[in-house]
Amino acid sequence: MPDSTPPRRQRGKLPVGVAVVHGASMLPTYAEGDRLLVRYGATVGPGDVVIAQLPDGPSGKRPLGVKRLTRWEWGKAWLASDNPGQGTDSSVFGALPPEKIIGKVVRRLPRKQSGA
């Protein structure tokens, strides 16, 4: 579940932003506190890590989520956690319509050095 900075539009390019990982659902790929460079509105496909608006759960509104897109089926995206048994994914809430996929993770930003 990332915190996300507002997207910034670069001349003629899709907007970019930074998301911060919360939780353990994407271990070992991404860990708590990792900062991710996100391209909002990018074309995504199976294997890509995406930022998605997850559907409401039994406890109410869910935050944005960092998930791996595993496949498209009937025009909807199936998302998975890299860490089975942690977090929530399409095994719980089903496939998502494409408009719920809001960005593609481009890369992890360098970790901040502690004590520097």
C-alpha cells in the first residue's frame, strides 16, 4: 500500500511520481519503505508491477496497492502479491477493470543512507 506523490507531467511524456511501499505483500521484490518511481497512465502487461486502486474490503476503503499484473482475462487485470499469504490480491477481490490500474512501477529508487 503506497503513499503517492502527485504525478508531474514532463513535456510530451506521461506523468511520473513516487510511491512508498507499506507492508510485506511484495517481498522479496519490494520492502517496507522502498520508494518506487511510477509512470502514471503507462501501458502495462503481464509481469509488470503496478499501482492499483484496490476495491473496498469488509473494513471499508482500501488504499492504493503495489501488485504484480499476472494476466488479462476478459479485459480485466489479475493482480498478485509477490509474497504469498501477505496482503490482498485478485485471489480475494477478483480481477480489476483497467481504469483501476493507475500506474506502472518503473524502478525502485536508491535507499536513503541512515546517519548520513
